[in-house]
Amino acid sequence: MGAKVTLELSFISMAGGMVLGFLAAIGRLSENRLIRWPLEAYVEIWRDTPLIVQLLLIYFSLPEFGIVLSGFWAGVLGLTLNLSAYLSEVYRAAIIAVDPGQKAAAISLGMSPFQVYRRLIVPQAFVACLPTQGGYFIALLKDCSLVSFISVNELLRHATIVISNTFDSMNTYLMVAVIYFCMSFTSARCVGWLERTLTPARRKKVVIKPIMSELAEEDKTL
């Protein structure tokens, strides 16, 4: 039961973090300061404060403003906002890394900026940052244990309930560690499979000839 809640938290938060992170990355690349500066402040604040503090503030402070969330959805909101701040940097770097000549060529062919991003930049950037996204998802799986502090019955909190009934802490925590390892290991294998599937085969078949052999071939032709 606890593992199911952990997976639900992870998948929902990852989906939300990817969407918000991508929007934040696009906004931070904008030349409009009214868009760029608030997003930069958001990224810095959420990256520079502990996740547990963010979760506690969301769960206990929002009700004072009339916003009451259950522990589960308060955890989703905190995890999503925290993850999106990190992913925005990943997406921003991946977008910048795409060859600007491709963008110029696409625009010269009559494509709109939206089409350039949708057909050209986003697919390349997504594949380039896929391993990093996988790493953040694995970290997110383990960070879900922090929502136990706001009364969410995820894997770790469920384990503490079992311990309070059985007084068998060693075996219970060992089982929790094994479950976390299995989930993380499976996630890593899935990310690796996605990377191999989405990466063009030609990238795996690039052969770089040694410089000296090329010079030798040139000498033979002279």
C-alpha cells in the first residue's frame, strides 16, 4: 500500500514538474524582463530552500489563506514545484545546446517560431536531457519519503506503523530499502531503454578516424 502511494506521488509530481519546468525554461529564455525575472526568483527560492521546509509551509500555511489541501495533494504540490525548479535549468541548458543554425534554417524555410520549437528544438532537447530527467525521477522516488512528515501514508510512514505494531525495526527498514532499490533500479532500466529507443541509430555508428591515419591517406594521394 505504501509503495503504491509513493509511485503515485512520483508519477504525478514528475509529470507536473516536467510541464512547469519546461514552461519556466521557455520563460527564462525570454527577452522580456517581466517574465524572466520572476521565474529566475522562483527557481532560486525553490532550489535554495530544503524540500521538507517547503512541504511543511504548503501543508500548514496555505490553510491560513483559505487553501486547504490534503496531505497527498500538498505533497504533490511541493514535490512538483521543487522538481520543476531543477528541471527548468536542465531544459534551458538543453534548448541552448541545440545548434542555432538549425533554427535559422527552419525559419528561412518558412516555419513559425512555434513550429521550430515543436518540430526541431523540443525533440532534440528532450532526448539530450533524458538521462538527467531519469536521475531526477529516481531522486524524486526517494524524496517522497519526506511527505511522511505531513501525514501521508507512503512507504516510509507505512513502515513506521508496522514497526509500532511489531517492534521489528531492523527487518522492516531493510525491506523498505529493498523496495526503494527495486523501484529505483527498474526506473533506471526504463530510462536507459527510452534513451536507446529515442536516440537515432546513426549516433551509435559514428566512427572517428585517427588524425594520423587521415594524414597518411592524404600523403598517399599526393
